[in-house]
Amino acid sequence: MSVPPVRVRFAPSPTGYLHVGGARTALFNWLFARAHGGTFVLRIEDTDAARNTAAAQAAITDGLHWLGLDWDEGPEKGGPHAPYYQSQRGAIYDAYFQKLVDAGHTYTEENGAVRFRSPRLPIVLPDKICGDIKIDRSGEPDMTIRRPDGSYIFHFVNVVDDIKMEITHVIRGEDHIYNTGKHIELFQAFGAEPPVYAHIPLILNSDASKMSKRDQGAAVGYYQENAFLPAAVVNYLCLLGWSPKDDREILTTDEILPLFHWENMGHSNAKFDMEKCRWFNAQYLAKLDAPSFDHLAISWLLRQTPALSGTDDSRLVGALPLIQPKIKGIPELAEHLPMLFDGAAPIAGDAMAKLSAQPDLSNRLNVLLTHLDAVVEWTASAIQAAVAAAAAALTIKPGALMFPLRVLTTGQTHGVDLLPALEWLGKPETMQRSTARAKLILG
RNA sequence: GACCCUUUCGUCUAACGGUUAGGACACGUCCCUUUCACGGAUGUAAUACGAGUUCGAUUCUCGUAGGGGUCGCCA
């Protein structure tokens, strides 16, 4: 007896955005298919014509493309079970509907809606994650499967398509557990074997509420817009409801595939932690090669308002390596770029306060500027030597001069690695900024 | 309310019935260092509660409580 090849599907409806929980469901289906050499099907459940727009469809396919979750059959690719849009499968549904009618499983309401007559038998759902779940629908009203206008309801089309598309495993959110009772009744009415079910726990907000469109990070588009690295997001998402069962956290999908078992799946809902997601992003950002980082940064800058000096000249490309190791997200460029490019930026309040508290300030600044002015070859190491010499002359530690130097040149208390930044800035600009701000500070 | 799922640091999670209950994010301290960081070290912090089984329970069973989900002619 041969085991049928694994076929899984992600079946979103076009709601206008791709929910991060949906993305995780897609990811788990994708991982399962890839781990078993199976087929990953994308099917668009667009039976609700009202919200079925091109933009809503694009949010799904763009998001999946961006995450790197390639499907084997579905929109853009076609396949043996095309079409993959439910809105185009009316004839199939009509035929399957007739089967139910002929078998006497249905009855029609006064207004024309058609219901499926439930066998009202207790159902046991053998779930791969939750175990055996008892579902008792005997007290429930019969489900409607067709509206008076002839369009079909989710439960019906979902099951028909899973039969037609030969889906072997259904991996979906826990919010579908109870629906599964209805679905199993339909499979049985069609004389079809239900697929293997695995219901994965949900992703919630940090306050345990359901993530909705408005919540930050609920839409995959948020990560795209903010130039997250897809691999980082995928990595983080994998760890919500799945674990390698050891201490590793940074994992490639190749490393995850052999460990993607039901046994490694979590059973309880997970709260989304944007801080940790950003930490993953920082890990991947730091490892990125310079050209890729430049491309990511520049294309993000070009999408910003003009206020953000989004040039792609060599000055900018020279500055980006200074920033790359400092940030957890590309949007933090907006914090670093001004202090590097705007020499006239005002001195930050806390910087001024901390600097004023330094003893012997006037003398220190003057000695520092004198030594800097004497630097011939303007390199980070030469600047460092000048700072060291100035410190020696003042009989203080070099470190004591770094903070004043940072304030003089950037106006800030913190920022990128200073000496390389000054090398990038150049001697004339450094001296000009320093003398101007020194005057301001010393009054 | 009914039914279903679930319960280990604030969060994500690990722990053949025997561990000083481990790791990571976040937070604190120290070290490193020319600065900001990175990094290293370290600290605060968890088995929801109550019974039972057992020599021994985070682990198995039951109950209680908390959280979530579902109860559509939405998907």
C-alpha cells in the first residue's frame, strides 16, 4: 500500500492584507510540504465578491513572494487543478452540490438558501497537534451551504476543493477546530476520506488580544514597508509555535526542515514580541554583505519623504557601513543620517548638559582642536593618535575626550563608531563643525 | 453562557517521573574598549491553584481558576 504524496494548501481569502498569523500558517504548510517532498498549493478563497479586489489579491501573493514561500500550484503558476480562484470554480461546485442533493443530504429554506442536513453524530477529530478532539454538533443548526443567490458558503467550497485538489494534510489555525466538525461531515457525505488535520495555536498581541489589521506588525506589509529582512521574519515566525527542542534560535529553513515534526509543535497561543522580532532582524542585518545592505537602505530611503536626504551618491554609500552594525531596523537610518549629513544640526539637550558638567572644558576643547588641526593624513588611526596626544597633554584618559569630540562633530551623545565616522566626514568638515559648536558651547 | 483548545521567568521556549528548572528577548551590574555599540560575564525573574498516583511530579490523573477560540446565509 503506497502512501499518497503530501499535498498541502494555504487558502487565504483576500481581506486586503496578509495577516502575520496567516503568513505563519502558510510558512508551516510550506515547511511541511518541503520537508516531505510534497506539493504546496495556494488557493484563493474569494467567494465573497464584495471584498475581492486586485489589490487584496496582491497583498497575499506579494507577501508570500517577499517571505520566500513559493507555491507549486496556484495563481501565477497554474497547475493540474486550475483554476485556483474559488470565484472561477462555480461549475465544479454546482456538480458537487448536485451530488449532495441527489443523495438527499440537503433541504431548501423558504427563501432559497440550502442547508446540509447534519447526521448529528458525535465526531472525533484526530488532530496531529491537539490529539483527539471530541466535537458534538448534535445540538447545532444545520449549516447553510448555498445562498439564495446561488453562491456557496465557505465550508462547502473549502471541502470540495480539498477533495478535488487531493489535499492530504490541512494545517491551519486553531480558530478552525470547531469548523472541522462540519467539514468532516461533508467529507463523509461525499464519501471522501478527510485529510489529516493539524491545528496550530494562534498568534496574539502582547496583551493577549487577537491581532487585527490595526495592530502594529499584524500585516506582512508592515515588514515589507519597514525593510525587514524576510529571512529574519521567517526565522522569528518559525519559533512561534515550533521549537528545535534545543537552544538554537538563529536557524535557516534548511536547518528547520528535518526538525519540522508534529512533536516539535507548540500547543499554546504565542504573544507576538516585536522587540524580539527586531532582534532577529538585527542579527540578519549585521550578517548582510555591504552591497545588499546598501540596496536595502537606499531603496527604503527612496520611498521616504524628501525630508530624509535620500541621495544615492557615494557619500551616502560611504556612510552606510558605519550605520549597518548599529541598527535593528532600516528605519533607524532616519536617526543616524541627520547627524552625519547635517553639520548645522543643533546640539541635543542632554549632550549639552553632560558636556557642560565636564571640568576644565574650555581648555580641553582647545587642546583637542589644536591637536586635530595638526593631523596631516586624515585617517581614523591618525585621528585616534591626535586624541591620544591631546589627552596626554591634558593628563587625562583619551576616553574622556571622545564624548566631547562626539558632541562637537555630531551634536549627539550617541551614534556610530566615531573615529571612522570622522574619517568619512573629512578634515575640513570635522574642523568646521567642531570650531562652530565649540564657540556655541563656550559661549 | 455552552462547547473546544491551552497553562514553565514580563515574552518566546527547553527539560526519558529524579536537573542548583536550561536558553533567548527585554531589564540591571561588571569586564572589554578611543567613543556609541558589539561581544563576554553576571544578576533579578517561572513550573496557576488544590487533590491524587508514586520512594520521588514541571512531567501522569482529576478538579478549580486564568487565557484563547468557536457558537453566521464571513472566511
